[in-house]
Amino acid sequence: MSLFNDVEKVLISETELKERIAALAAEMNAIYTDDDLPVLICILKGAFMFLADLTRHLTFRHELDFMEISSYGRGTTSTGAVRILLDLAKDVQGRNVVIVEDIVDTGNTLTYILRNFAARNPASVRVATLLSKPSRRQIEVPVDFIGFEVPDEFVIGYGLDFAEQYRNLPFIGVLKPEVYQRS
Ligand code: IMP
């Protein structure tokens, strides 16, 4: 059966994503200059598509690095236990850092990431997230650039997964509850 059959509805279309990401990039273009030479940190795996589209709209010089974090396992709610699966290649001491996340849900993962970065003594840290679920927040966490606020539903596509699948969907969709109830 096609993976599209597991989608209950499209929450954010490809066109909406494209337009909003261009607008987010414009916000960042108004803040950073070549001299800032920020490092964008893509939080894997969920943010890979967002980062790929965002970086193409940025007009200031910047560098990229990648960090893989695991917080979910196979379920649809955070376990609260956060682990670094792949660490940065770069030393970010004294650098301007932009954390690029897919979604801020409870805020646990981002809180962990921000604490971890604070220990690396960067010059500045800002956060860009494609999605935010404010109704689920357990910890207040600062986010500088937010693509879309979404309701309390489990979303997939455009990099976001359920059990490592559906990341390739070109839109943000809501997964049919029977898909995660049966697994
Ligand atoms: P938090 O620690 O609860 O804020 O969760 C953050 C991480 O959980 C994100 O980086 C995602 O990888 C994952 N996540 C949270 N909500 C969703 C969702 O609706 N769909 C897919 N992944 C999610």
C-alpha cells in the first residue's frame, strides 16, 4: 500500500512550505552579515530538508554542520531521554551558531541542545525551527525563527518521520492514528 494512504490530511502544502521558508530566510538575511559567518547546525535527521531549502535562500556567507540527536525511539511521544548520536565536526567556540530544528514539541530536546551548546562557548546562539507545537510545551525554551505553529497532532513528512519512515513526503501531513496504534 502506498505511504500516501497512511496520511490523514495535508496540514502544510509544498507551496506553503516554500513560501514560508523563503520568508524565514529573509528574516535571517536581515540579521546576519558575511562578517558574522554563522554556522548553521542541522539537527538530524528531521531537519535535513528544511536546512537544504533554507540554506539556498540565505545571502550571507555561512557554514554548515550536522548533529544527530535521538529522543523518540519508535513512539509518538518524547521519552525525555536525549542522546547525541553524531557530534559536530566543527569547534563552535567564538562562532555565531544557528540551530536548525524540525519541530519543538515538549521543548526537552532543544533545552538539552542549548545546554550542550552553551558549554562550547559560542559567540551567539539562535534557533530556527520549521514547526512548533506550543500546546505541548513542558519547558519554556527560546526560539528565534518559527516556520509554523501546529496543533497537537503527530505530523510527518518534509524530513519528519514516524519510525524512520515518511521523511520523503514533500508536505507536512498528519498520520492516521491507526498507523501508530497498530505498530
Ligand atoms: P521535544 O523534545 O518533545 O520537543 O521533541 C523534539 C523532537 O521530537 C523533534 O526534533 C522531533 O524529532 C520529534 N517530534 C516531536 N513531535 C513530532 C511529530 O509530531 N512528528 C515527528 N517527530 C516529532
